[in-house]
Amino acid sequence: MLLTLAAVIGVAAAAAVAVSARGGGDQPAAAAATCRALSGRPPLALDLPGGLSAQDGQGNDAVLRAAERRLPAGDVRISVGRLVNAYGTAGAAATLRGLQGLDQSQPVVRLHEGLVQLWAGDCVAAEKTLQQVRSSDLYGYYGTVADNTLHTDQRPGLPIYIPPDGTPPGTVSQLQALVRKHPKDSSAWLGLAYAQERLGRRREALAAAKQAEAVDPTGVSPRVAVAVIGYDKANPTASFAVLGPLTAQASDPTEVLFHLGLLLYWRKQDTDAVAQWRQVVSESPGSIYGRIAAQLMRQIS
């Protein structure tokens, strides 16, 4: 169950493509905080079967080529890709009109409308559009890209809750069977939350964590799970408000300190995150939290 940094952090960010796509002169998304027209094309973020591999290459052109190879003709993602890739010659207004002529119920369309507005320097409209995508596709691929774009002060993706040693392992199906058999077992619900989370099913993971909390409302692990899986970039203080007091209330604060460090890391407060992880390693080096904290510190040092 010992996870590498890529598993702890990378899996959470995997759904987030990067609006920081490079290549072809595309502008990194770090510029999202500015309110002026940006150079280059808006990044192309398409959820494709199989994702993108090193063989596909990087940048908008590679994404569009992959879309044209893998998707059926007429798929709206191809239309979005062609419109966004023509931004340099067509201009912002024409690109936006083209996108607005596509199916507005599709998050991929609305996301790229927001990115085009952002690149055109219309930050007010871009923020409104991206907020709508985030809300309508929360935890989905396009909602995650919108969330990342709106919150460039935080790391991409969302933090992952790691359950304590002794939590039942298994597949989602196995753990669903276990909670049906033992519905009052909070540890089984946490195992299910973790299994769902690893598959990118954050909504289902949060529901399982809340079930764990419902059957064990005073337990430390269920409360940590709900705070971490329910982390909201638009309101991070809500999760910190749970973890902060728990560090003093828990008889063994290792789990709390580890996840507090993880949330601080997500907020790019690396020094504070490492301080929490050092304490975890010092007090519980052999636990899953001590082992992962040691890995994380080696990776980011």
C-alpha cells in the first residue's frame, strides 16, 4: 500500500491536463491570473480515449491529431480542436462564435469558450464561463481543467486521502460487497472511498467517506477523509478548519498531520507541508504515513 509520489499526487492531478500545454507557441496557463490578451493559442484540453502518450507529442497540434485519429467523425471534440487551433488566424471573436455554434450542453465546448475569453483578455467573462464549467462538471475532466485554471495559486488536481494501516483493501466491487455485509463498519467504508478515489471517482469516494463518518461520527479517520476528499479549491479553509482542531484532539495525530501537510502542499506552502511531514516521520516512521511522508520529502527537496 506504500505509494510513490506519483501515486499520491500524480493520480490526483492526472485528470488535469494542463492548461499549461506547451508547444506550438501556446501560452502557459500561469498567465491566467492576468487580465490582458495573451499571445499564442489557448491550450487545447480534450478528454481522449487512452489519453496522450509520449508518442503523441505535445501541444495543441498533437492533441488535435490524436483526436482525429481516435474519435468518430463529427465528434464535437474534433470541432472544438479545429476551432481552437485556428485561433491564431481566425482571431478570438471568430473562434468564440464558432464554439458558441456548437452544443452548449457539452463541458468541452464551454471550457474552451472560457479559455478563448481568457486568452482574448476578457477575464470577467472567462471567470464566469469557467465557474459554470466547474460547477456543471465537478470532478469531471473538463471541470477539473476549469478548476485548475481558476485557481493557479494551487497545484493541479485535488489531494488524495490515504487511509490508515489496517483498512480493508480490495476492488470497488469487493468493498461494495463488504459494506453491504457490514454497513456499520466505518473502516470498510473508508476502504471503499479509497478504491473509488484511485479510479478518479471522487464524487463516489466522498459519498463513501461520508458514510464512514455517519457510522463513526467521532472517529478521526472518517473526519479526515471527508475533509480531504471534499477539499474545495474555492473554499480550502473548510478542510483546514476540520484538520486543524483534530491535530489536538486525536490521541495519535499522525494521520491528521500527514493530510494537513498534503493540503498545505496543494496550496503551494511547501515549507509548512514539510514541517508537518517531518513530525510524522519523527513520530511514526514505520506507519504508512511516515513512509509516504519520507518519500514526499525526498521528491520535493
